[in-house]
Amino acid sequence: MDLNYSAADLQWRDEVRRFLDASLPADTRGRLLEGLPAGVEDIRRWQRTLYAHGWGAVAWPERFGGLGLSKVRQHLFELECATAGAPPQLPFGLKMLGPVLMQFGNPTQQQYFLPRILSGEHWWCQGYSEPGAGSDLASLKTRAVLDGEHYVVNGQKAWNTLGQHADWMFCLVRTDAAAKPQRGISFLLIDMRSPGISVRPTKLLDGTPEVNEIWFENVRVPVAQRVGEENQGWTYAKFLLEHERTSIAGVGVARRAMAHLRRVAAVHSQGGRAMIEDPLFRARVAQLDIELTALEITNLRMISQEASKTAPTPDASILKIRGSQIQQAISELLLETIGIRALPFAELPAQAPASPALPGPVHAAGLTANYLNLRKLSIFGGSNEIQKNIIAHMLLDS
Amino acid sequence: MDFSFSDEQGMLMDAARRLVTDQYGRDGARQRAATADGYSRATWSEFARLGLLALNVPEEHGGLDAGPIGTLAVCFVLGEALVVEPFLSSAVLATLAIARLGSPEQRLQWLPRLAAGEAIAVLAHEEGDGGPVATAVRTVAVADGGEWVLDGCKSVVYHAPAADLLLVTARIDAPTGAQTALFAVPPDAAGVALQPYVTVDGQRAADISLHQLRLPSSARMGAEVGADLQAVLDQGLAALCAETLGALERLMRMTLDYTRERVQFGVPIARFQALQHRMAEMATHLEFARSMTYLAASQCVAGEPAGRAAALSAAKVIVGQAARFVGQQAVQLHGGMGVADEYGVSHYFKRLLAAECRFGATAWHLTRYAGTL
Ligand SMILES: Cc1cc2nc3c(=O)[nH]c(=O)nc-3n(C[C@H](O)[C@H](O)[C@H](O)COP(=O)(O)OP(=O)(O)OC[C@H]3O[C@@H](n4cnc5c(N)ncnc54)[C@H](O)[C@@H]3O)c2cc1C
């Protein structure tokens, strides 16, 4: 057993740091280190920058334009990027669709779509959930009916993240209404500019239009844009979920938030002393910092041992639950550092978020918006209740 | 021992219910938040017509003098509907302050107008760094040739943008030690600057800066006001607990209803035991919050000052923790609907968040309580 990074791993980390020092735009970095969310333009620009450096998708195999990095180095990359204040890379193309296309897509699809994900030319969104199909995804109703060389799609998707900016959607549709729910689903790639699609952004708690309702009315999708076999979509969707665990814990983002918490708590005082000097508060920060270390080591252990596991494990669910809880808890403490100053509020502009002109500490509105926004972490991507069901099921039934 | 409301208090509750039913549709709070004033003047007149603005006006001025329990009863109902009119700010805090501390002329000048809904007053006391303590004031007042000169800042004063009268606390450094004093200040006086904004729960508030504000000696209300002002602040805290309890109760009901209706995996999600247990925990928080809200109001009726401070802090801790737990779990159990701003849950969540932070946040009260052990 050796829990240290290898010399080569550390070299990689240093290379990433040098790159970030040189290439991460100062305005983006400033925003993210101040606890504000990344704007849409931050995300686009960063993907272009990474791509230009050959790092558009470090996790992908080399034959598809990636670096074929080990899991541990992927972890280091995400940790360094996040703590330096880099925006997230959009997960929909890179982490979700990409691996599915590599495994199940045909060469035409791979050659057309993968390079455009890498470069950031295509913004992808995920069209799974529907008003009536959230946790119970297999009950989805959006239907696709074959008509010559096209599917004709009708239905409605819900809670679609940032789909208002998307060029493409990967989408689960029902192609066989008579089969068992999981058997009659297909996996389609849909051009968001197709006639018959309407998109309505809706605001989250913090006022940001981060999700969308999307309607399909006789939208024609070429059969060539189906991934894999008809009615096998559920298999691909499950494959996709199982391949998105390296970063599911969100260690890097949590580390950035923890550093922010310590900064803010050292600056803001209540009752005449800095919050970080308040023994009660300090103990709570310490508790969270410890939990975060446990999360990081657990994450590293699980991803290191992943390849040697033969049976399915509840690892991803454990990481998702604790990762979301820790991020949410940090956002709560951040809010508490400023007491009543958390209440003046203004929505943040989506393109390039900036602290609104409100009285009080500059961080205040960002902290409140952040607390509100992060309530989503325990709901999306399989709610924490569903993750607990999965863990219990694996413990008891296998 | 008796935990029930009197007939009179029950009637007040009915009046508040009627008002809320007539004036607040499903979306009343949100519609008002979108207007320039942030509240409805028409509804405010209705409050007056039903006598609710006279709740804390003494009988000799034609008021109801309903006391902390009557206030609890009304605020509970207002909290259920997330009422945004300045009831707590003007009809509880400021009205009580004038009734207790105003000179006969000030009482005659303001109480009838406040009760009639013709004027709104707010108490500007807290300075953003602690809790609702009468002596915690950094704003200073200095005597200067028969006038007072005030300098300082007040933070997050709810409903200040709507106010016709500000009741501003300041410290006077007398040879015998510092005293807290209260001043009646017209919001448009030279030297007063309001920076207004919307709060996270969709209400209106302002930071107020006072710079070389000159006031006639008649602007001072009472003399050394510490004890009376503390009693007013305590009643405000108790009223906030009552409002919060109302919001908690409604949100609990919304969650029960939603989980009975929402179907996933072929059954209402209320059938899942994990969610049943969560709702049982929410209900437990709610019942503790109810008890402590009653305790807070009762202490305002009868408690002696030291014991009252501890009891109010205990109440705020329990109510604040209930606000956080019930708020977060209601969102969680609504899934995507919980985080979507269009649906009601998010409004309750944000109101509960504001309640946690106002009148001293949970951690502040925990620390104060610890100091009393
Ligand atoms: C901000 C945000 C972004 C999203 N982005 C996307 C996206 O880009 N693409 C996409 O397809 N989807 C997206 N989603 C949808 C997300 O995956 C769903 O919200 C999630 O699956 C929960 O579904 P639901 O909202 O319908 O809640 P429901 O499934 O109705 O759940 C309500 C509550 O019941 C609980 N529950 C449900 N079933 C059980 C059970 N069996 N046992 C115990 N408890 C249960 C849940 O945990 C939850 O607390 C997003 C959601 C959010 C909030």
C-alpha cells in the first residue's frame, strides 16, 4: 500500500499548474474564486483554450483526441483546475455522450461528433427527464415513430440543464410502447435547430435560468442519428451513468469552496471577532474539512480499485451522496459567516456573473445565490434517496 | 396551564384568515414582490379596516392592546400565506416602540395614523453584526446646542423604503456611561440616506446611513430606553417566530399533499418509507417550533428580563433549525419542482431562510444561550 502520488503523477500535476497559471483568464478565475458561478461565456472560452492546448478531453483515449490519462491523473487534473478557479467543462458531451459514442456509435457518428465535442463547437444537452419521469426514468413517454428514413418525435422533456444554449441533445425516446418500459427505449441525437422544437427556460431558486422545458412537435430526426440498436437505449443510458464517476464526488469544487469559506470567515466578523476565531464556528469548519479529506481519499481509493472490481459496487452512489452533502454543508457555513448580510439579494447575470451592487460585503449576494443553487445537488443525477436505495439494494440483495 | 387561544384571539385569527383568503390568491406574495412597492397598499387598507393594525395600540388610543399572544395568533396566519405587507415592521415593532416610549404628543401624532394604515413606521436598530440587543448600538448621538446630531449605519431594515417614519436607535455617551436612545426621524431629513434593495425572500429593505443628521430635541423618544426597547425587540422576535411557524406549517402541508399526489414507479411517492420517515422528522421539528413559539410569546407577557433572553434565544434556535430542516427537506421531497422558482415551495424556502437570519441568526442565539448557562 502506498497512498502517495507517484513522481510521474506529481510531474503531471505541476504541468497542469503551469498551464493554469499561463492560460486561465484572470476574469474567470476572479469570479470563481470569489464564489460566483461560471458564466456561459467562461465555459465556452475555457473549452476552446483547453482544446488549443490539446487538453480538450484529457480522459478520452488518444485515438479520439484525448490523453488517455489514468484515473488518478484525471482526478489531479480536475482538482487543480477547480482549485485554481477554472470553470467546469460541460459534462454532457465530454463525460456522458462521448464514452457512449466511442462504445456504441458507428464510425460516421464518431468521426462527426467526437471532434466537435472536443473543440467545443457543439454544446450538448441531456434529454432524459420528463415531467412524469424523474426518478422513475424508465416511464418516459416522449415517442418516436419511424417514418421512412426519419423518426418523428413528439413529447416533452423537463429540467434540461442549459439546453437553451445547446446545439444538440442526446435524448431517450420510446420506440416500442408495447414492450416492457426499459425495453422500448432508443437513444437519439437531435439537432436543436430542428423545426418543431420549442425551449422554455425556467429559473431555479436563485433566479438563474439554468434548466429548460423542451417540447417536440413532429420533430423529424434522421435514423442515422440513432445510436446503436433500436430499443436498446436503456443499455446505453445505463452505461453512460456508470462511466461518470471519477468526478461525481466533486472533490475539486468542494476544495475551492472550502478555501473560499476560510477566506470569508477570516474577513467577516460578527460580535466583534472574525468568524473563524469563534470556537463554535471553527469547529464546524474543521469537521467539514475532515469530511472532505475522507471524501477525497475514498474517491481516490474507489477509482484506483475500479478496474479490479468484477461485480457492480455502490461506490458511485456513496461518492454522489457524500459529495453533494459536503458541498451543500460548505455553502451553508459560507452563508452563516455573514449573518443577516445574506439577505440583500439580486439575481446574477448569466453571461458573466458579477457581484451585484448591494450594501455590505461584496461576497454576500454570491454566497446566498450559491446556497440556493446548490440545493439541486441532492436532487439531480439520481436523487440521494435513489442513491441510498441503490446502496441498500446492493448490500442486501447480492 | 393552558396552551389554547382565547375566544378573542381566535377571532383575531379568523379576521387575519379572512384577509388572507380575500387578498392573497395562490400567488399573492409573488405578485406583490414584482411591484415597485413590494407590497399592496390596498391590502394594507384592508388590514386597517379589519382592525389588525390596531392590534398593538393601547386601549386609551382606541387600540386592541392584544398583547404578545394576540400578535402570535395573527402573525401565524400571515406567515402561512407569506404576507409581505409591513405588519411585523410597522404594526408590531414600531407601534409598540411608540406606544411604550413616545411622548404623549408623539403617541397622539402617530398611533391613530398607524392604526388607520395612513402611515408606516419602522424601527431601525440592528447594525448587521449580532442580534436584537437594545444596548448593541454603534450609531452615536451627540448633543449640540439644543439639537441632536446622529452618525452611523443601520442594516437590513425591513420595509424602510415604505416608511413615513424611522425610529432610529443611537448611543449617547453620558458621563454616567453609555445609554441607548431612540429618535423619531423623517426619512427625507437631510443626513439620512436609504439604500433600498430586494431581499432574498422578495421583500423590500434598506441599509440606512445617518451622516451629521441634526434633530430637534423633541425628536428624542423617552430617556434611557434600554429596558423598554429590549421588550419591544423581544416581542418582535416572538412575532417573527410566529410568522415562521405559520410558514413551516403550510410548507409541511404542501409536502404531505405533493407526495400523496406525485406518482413515480407506479405509486404515490408518499408510499416510500424513506420519505415517510423524513416527513415524520419534519413534523417533529414543526411541533418543537410550535412549542417554543408559544414559549417566546408567553415570556413576552410575563417573563423577567434575564430568563426571557434565554428563553427567546432557545426559541429562535429551535425555530431556526426547524426552518432549515423543514425548508431543505420540503425542497428535496419535491424533487425538481422544489428548486424551480415558479412553484410555491421555493418561496417558502426563501422566507424560512430569511427568518433564520433575522433578529439574530441561529448561531448567534446559541452563543448567547451558552453564555447564560
Ligand atoms: C437543476 C437540475 C438540473 C437537471 N438537469 C437535467 C438534465 O440536464 N437532463 C435531464 O434529463 N434531467 C435533468 N434533471 C432532472 C433530474 O434528474 C430529476 O430532477 C431527478 O431525477 C428527480 O426527478 P424529479 O424531479 O421528477 O423528482 P421525483 O422523482 O418526483 O422525486 C421526488 C422525491 O421523491 C423521492 N423518490 C422518488 N422515488 C423514490 C423511491 N423509490 N424511494 C425513495 N424516494 C424516492 C426523490 O428522491 C425526491 O426526493 C435536472 C434536475 C435539476 C433539479
